[in-house]
Amino acid sequence: MTPEATPPTDAPITPNQRTSTLSVAVGLGLFGLSNFAFLALVGRDLGPAGSAPVAVAWTVLNALGIGLFQPLEQETGRRLAAGRARGEGTNLRRAIRLGVAGSIAIVVVGLVGMPWLADLVFSGADDIVVVVILGLLGQALAYYVRGVLAGTGRFARYGAQLAVDGALRIVAAGVLFAAPVQSRLLYGLVLVVAPVVASLVTAAPATLLRLARADHHLPTGPHLGDLVGASSFSQLLANFGPIALAALATPAQQDLSGSFVAGVTIARIPLFVFAAIQAVFLPALAAQLARGDVAAYRRSVRTAFAATGALAVAGVLGLWLLGPWLLQLIYGDGFHLSRTTLTVLAASGGVFMLAQVCAQALLAHVRERYVAVGWLAGLVVALPCLAAPGALDLRVAWALTIGAATALAVLGVALARTERAGNLTRRREVAP
């Protein structure tokens, strides 16, 4: 079904639409499972120290990929959803330019800084730097496709893209685990190939190109620099823990670096569930505000806060009870983190999710600058916390939690002020 043929967003919710939304959750669930399976197989095959460069590469791809290219998905999805709600055309050229500019910057910075990046972050592994460069280019394509699918209401295909990506990671890592040769490069290349193949099999290239060429001379939309800043700062805050620990760890602490990434993955299990909320949250809010449906907007925000809060509490309690056991069950006996560290990591993820709800609501109001300031405030507060006394893994975990709490406070105040100022009814126009 072409974008023009999709039902308007103010049409009644049909059983097919409910099934499509469920398929997003299923796809995200499989994608989240694939991260555990992939990192567990790498850890068991290469060990804590040997798997550290691949695990850190996975973290960097999450941080930079989401930071640079989630704005591409958000801008594409928001413009398409708002345009459909108003029955107007959609201009995606600025969003496409964002993706192209980001891709060029990645290649240039990656190639020029390869020796420095390899020594600082990847334990001297030049080949993993190449993997990160190629993986980020694949992320650009994947996020553009997700934006098109979300913005046109094709959530079944959105879920299918995530499911295919996850399945490919699991199968490919399983084949490498069973193979007699241990290769961090081959494991790294799985992170490159999976998102590209998944994107190409779930979205028609002709549709993507047609939307990219569309030009309807519509009013100017939000400043994409603010959107990139908002997304980049949020992901730096979410993922700087493993990167900071890898940079601060001594050569004798490479096992700790691998264990910390494994611990973060387990502690952030609720974030994979939260992604199911986030995938449909922003397009829904954008459409509700475009229609002026204040009651629906308020219900959506309240529901998101309630669901996210419950998810955060469940995550913290689960890691306090089962964290150390889960770590060794999934990754092997060589991986160790204290119960305290795992619980604090879970708390950081819970607070981060609540901050994300505020951020998504502000983005629906086209307040990217407020969002960027909120995440930057969290990052600025978190960084000096790394110098606190104590064990390296625990002080990094506390830095993540304090930074996320700071961001939540700033974003919460910004959202409250935005709504009190009357922006629910006097919101400036957003070009779809």
C-alpha cells in the first residue's frame, strides 16, 4: 500500500491497525532478544577480554547510530504523520540531507581518526573501527526506512524490519559460534549486514526514492540541528558508561570492560520493551496535536508515563533479585558485576526512560532545543561524577543514574512550562 493510500490518522482504530501495532512490539522483542543472543555468543566464544572490542563497537553503534540517525526517523515519521492528518503533501528533502551529511561526516572522521579511536576505545583494534564506520552507514538506511514506515502507518512492516534484523543477528552469530575459527571481525560484520538486509527486504526502494524526491513547497519545519543535538546528547548520556569505562580501564581491566557492557545490556532489558512505546508515541502525538485533539494528547502522555514508570520499577526489582545470576547464565562464568552495580544500572535505565517520555512529548511540540538542553544538562552533570572515589564500575553506574535524573528534571520542567504556556492550543505550525 502506497503512502497516499493509507487511512488517515484520525480514522477509527481498526483490528488491522491493532495487529500492526502489536507486530511492532513483537519485532522489537525479537530485536531486543537478538542483542542478548549476539553479545552472549560473542562473550562465550571470545571471552570477556576478547569480546570487549566487539561489545564496545555494539555500544558505539547504538549511541552514535541513534544519536545521528534517529532524528532522520523522527523527522521523516513526524512529517509524514502530520501531513496525512491534514491531508497535505510531505517534503522529506531536509531529512534526507541530514542522513547524507551524517554519513559523510562518519566516513571522514572515522578514517582520519582511526588510529586514535582504535587505541582509546577499541583496545587497538583497527578492524573494529572499520566495522563501526560501515555499521553507522547501515544505520542511516535503517532509520530512514523506519521513519517512512512509521509515518505512513505501516507498523506491520516496521515490526518486520526489526524482526528480520534481529533474526539475522542471532543466526549469523550462531553460525560463527559453531565455526572452528574465532574472529572478532566476522562478529563485527554481522552488525553491518543485518540492518541493511532487513531494510531492503521490508521496504520498497522505489517508494523510498519517490518520497526522497518529493517537493511540495511547504512551510519550513523545525531546525534539524536542534533535533540532531537532542538525539545525540540523549544517546551519549545513555551509552557513555561502557565507552567511558573502556577509556578509563587499564589493560588489566579489559575483563571488567566486557563484563560492564554485558551488565548494561541486562540492566537495560526494560528499554527494549520501552522501544515498543516509543516507536508509535511520537507519530501519534504529532497527529493528535496537528488535529488539535488535546484530550487524546493528554491521555497518551499519561498512559506513557504510567506504563514507563511501572516498567522502570519492575526492572530495578528484577535486577536486584536476579542480576548476578542472569549475568553468568547469559554470558558465562567469566563475567562478574556486583549486585549493587547492576541495580544502579537498572535504576539509570528506568530514570532515562521517564526522561524519554518527556523528550518525546516536547518533540511533538517541536521543542527540539529544549530537549537538546535537557540531555546536555544530564551529560554535563554525569561526566564529573566519573571522578568520584570508589570502584570504577560502580562510579560509572552512579554517573549514568545522576545524569539521567538531571535530564528528567530539566525535561520535566520544560514540558510543564510548554503546556502551561498554551502550546497545546496555540502550537506553531509544523510542515509535514
